[in-house]
Amino acid sequence: MSVKRPSRQHCGAILLYLVASCATAAGPGRILDDPLLARPPELIDGKLLPGDEQVLPCQPAPVAALKTLSLAEAVDLALCHQPQVQVAWANIKIQAAQVGEARAASLPTINASVGRQDASSRSDLGSSHNAVNTLYATLTWRLLDFGGRSANQRAADALLQAASASHDASVQKTLSKVVGQYFEALSARASQQAREKAEALARQMLEIAIRRERRGVGSQPETLQARTFLARAEMEQIRAAGQYKKALVTLAVSLGLQGEAGDGPGFVLTTEPTEDPGGLANNLPAWLLAARQYHPAILAAQAQLQAAREKLQVARSEGRPTLDLSVSQYVNGSPNQPPGAPGQRDRVVGLNLNIPLFEGFARTYKIDGAQAQIDLKEAEFRDVQAQVLGEIATTYVEASSALASLSSSRQLLEVAQQAVDTIRRKYESGVADITELLNMQTALGDAEQERIRAISEWRSARLRLLADVGKMGRSTLNATTVR
């Protein structure tokens, strides 16, 4: 029975079919840039934040000037222009290239060479000249290596997962930092507004004291006390305004808006905090379980441990036999040999079995080093897990305590406001004195600051808890604001 050899046209058709199939699966442009499909989809399509439905396209440069800045705009600027996020993204690209190199080791290699040899001789009998063009090509394919290449591929895949998880951790860290700075600026603005309100009330008290003194009901010491209280309120308002401006400048620098951080940012914040955000959706065990499953730092350490285990398999396989197939085609002679007869064609097919017998015990120590790397990565994994879970437990307690203090701070503010209104009416009618009114006004200012602090502590603890678990995204950020 004879088997018909496929023609060149058939081979070309088969090759075109395979290329078209790969292009259809990976996209027409990707098959040329990434023929082994080593790049993860996130490098091509972008990466989604938890809860998002589409990828944010980054602008080529930060916005030069902003009139208003919402929380969503601040997050987008930070994710697009923070150097830490860009470094982590570049590491994914680097590791994807390593995956491609590891996959390429399983494919054959083809080398070709073209040369020309001119030979001339001269003697008493005459001279001769001979020119020969040589061409040869060699295909080499490793057929057997006892799992070294596959283990190296699995190690590269694990390191790519680690790079992706490290990028997620960098994103969560950036989100936590920028959102925290944004809300710190909001708290500073609320504090400034409270100080402005206190200053306005102090002016009203001074006007009341002056009227009482003119009518003969009050006295000059009461007016001086009111003036002193007003001066203190003005000083506190100036200090609060400075803190608010400082918070805006810090936020602008973190967002890459250095041009906005000269004499103070030219934008204003538009997002308003909620007065009474919802409670914690999960209990502590649920948060800890979510951290083990989703926290990027834990996932990165786990992937690095898996890569170290695969590297041990690679080290062991390098000391085992390998089997290589080689196919060479020569035209007009072989390399480094005298030219053959014109039109001579040679083909050589060989199998090469390489058996390492002795390497000076280097393989033993290389395996010991790979095992030590596994021990190191296991210790690092346990350390990262313990650190993350400990931070989550602490943050959960802080968030629960801050949530419990919200209602108390609101009641304290309401009672202090009612007390000030009551004492002020009594003071205007001459029933109460200036000292009692000033004490109530101070208590109101303290209650307003406690309310601002309670909201800030709750918001900060809740966002840190979401970042620790690795679930912070635009949807969770929107849940902390009112439209």
C-alpha cells in the first residue's frame, strides 16, 4: 500500500488554514504579536475593578486643570497615572514574555545558512576557478526531557499569576490611599465649614453683648469676653482653612496634578459623604474567609510558592537524560567542508541521547537551593497571610466601633445645638450670663468636630477593610457617597 505524498500546494493550504484558525481564536492582529498566546487577556482588554462592568480607558496625560473633582475622577486619575500601578502593569508584561519563552522551548528550532565559496588555483599548466553556492537548513526538536519544560511552563504561569495579583494589590493600595486622601480633604472641608459657622455664631454673640452693654443690661467684661471668643474662633477658622488647603495639595500631588499644587489646587471637591452609612454586611469570619480567597497579596504569595515548587522539578529534570531529533538538508556540500559537486543534495536525520553522568555535584546543590527557595516562599506565604488576616481583624473592630459611635455623635450634636439655642435666647432676655453661653458654644463646636471625626473614622475603617479583602472598586466607592 502506498501513501501519496502531499504536494506543496496542499501543504500551503494546510498552513494557511492553521494560521486562519489561530487568527480567528486570538484575533487577526494578536497572532502576529503573540503567536503562542502567552499574554493574558487583561493586557489586551484591560483589567476590571471589582464590581465594574467596563474597563476605564486612560488618557495619555493627567488633566492639566480641573474646576471640580469628584471621587470617581480622582480614582480614575490615580489608577492611570500612579507610578506604582504602572510598574506593576509592566511586571505583568515582563512575566508574560517569560511565559512565551517557556512555551517556545517545546517547539522545534530551524536554522538556515546560505554561503558562497570561490576556489581558484594557478600553476604552470594554467589556472582554474570554481564558485559554488551552498545552502543548508537544520531542524532540531527536543523530544524527551523528563518534564523539565512542562515544569518550567507551569512555573512561568504561576509567576504570571503572582504578577497579576501583585498588580491587584498595587491597585487596591492606590485606591485606599487616594480615597483616604479624598475623604480626608472632605473632612477638612467639613471642619472648615464648622469653624466658619462657629465664627458666625461668635459674631452674633458679640453683637448681642454690645447691644446688652448699650442698654445697660450687660457689662464691658462680658463684651470683652465675647470679643476674645470671636478672635479665637477666627484663628481656628484660619487654621482649619489651612488644613483644608493642605489636604487638597496632597491629593493633587498623588493624582499627578503637580501643576495644581503651587499656590493651592484650583478645583473643588464635589462628592459629599453620607451622614449615616449602612452597617457591616459580613461578620469577622466571613471577612477573613474572603481575604484568604481574594486578597491580592495572599494570592501573589501563593502563586510564588507554586512557582518555587515547579522550579524544583526543573532543577531535577536538568540532571536527567534528554532526547533530541535533528533533520538537516544540505545543497552543494555541508558547512566547514570542501564544496561538493554542483547540484549535490544531502539529508541527515539523527537522534541524540544526552545522558549527564557527573557534573561535579553541582546538580545536588542546585536542587538543595531550589528546595530552600520553597521553604522561603512557604514562610513568606504564612507571614503575608498572618499579617493580612491580623490587619483585617483589627480593622473590622475599628469599623464596628466607628459605626457604633455614629448615632451617638449625631445625638450629641443635636443636643448641643438645642442647648446653644436655648442659652442664647436666655442671654438675650437677660436670664443667663455670657460665661454660660460661651461654654455652650464651645461644647457645640466640640460636638461638631466629634461628628466629623466619627464619620471620618467609619469611612476610613470601612474602606481599609474593603481594600484588605481586595474588593474595593468603583461600585463600593459609590456606596459611600450620596448623589
